[in-house]
Amino acid sequence: MSEMQAWDADRAQARIRELEHLPGALLPILHALQDEFGYIDPEATPMIASALNLSRAEVHGVISFYHDFRHAAPGKHVLRVCRAESCQSMGCDALVQHIEKRAGIKLGGTTPDGSLTVEQVFCLGNCALSPAVMLDGQPYGRVSPSIADFLIDSAQRTQ
């Protein structure tokens, strides 16, 4: 995973200015901020609303509608577990329970040391290799509890 920058309102404002001229600029701005900081800081909402002549409610509504936008910084590594139909049929519920127990957190949580965030997604496009996960953008298929343990251990070792 690329190194995220700490939240910086001036840097965020610069990113907003770079993209505000685009048609439908709201989503590109939100993606750019999340790519840079790892999440959409609440301080960004009025900045974006002002730049795009939208209400704060409109900006907040878009941020909260899309589950990929985070409201807090993620861990250094992000493990996404697919919960779509194919993965469901191949045992992802048991895998989720195993991952939660092994990592000591629930889906959506981050380990106390900040090394790992575990999120659910509803399709990674790896259905032929269900159950599937993605660690820091790298997909893995036919994930067993032992493979999940390896991925979790690897993430926690490379803080």
C-alpha cells in the first residue's frame, strides 16, 4: 500500500482546486482525497461544498452513500474480504469469522497497533477463485484460514 499523507487542509484545498473544473468533479475530488489521505476528513466537506457550489448535505450524502469512502484513516494495510454470492457459496462467512478472530477485530475495524484494517466488499471480480480477498490491492483466491493467517501475519510484520 502506498504511504498516505497525514490530513492537511492546505494540501486538500490544492487537490480540490486541481479538480474542481472537471464535469462531475465531486467523485474525482473524493477519490483524490481518499487516495492521498486514506480517508475523507470531515473538514473536507465544507471545502468541497464551497468549491463546487453544493450544500454540505449533498457532499456528505455522496460520501456516506458510497461504502468505499472512509471517514477515518485506515491501518497501514487493508484486507478486503469478498462477501458476494460466489464467495458466500464457497464459505466466506466462516472465513470472515476466522479473520475477525485472528486479527482481533470486526469487519470495518482496525487493529489497535494500526497495522491492519479489515473491510468487506461485495465483489472483487475473482469469482472463479472464491472465497477471495484483497490485501493492499493484490487479489488472492481460494483463501483458506491458513492463507488468511499468512496474509494477516505478513501485514502485521511489515508495519
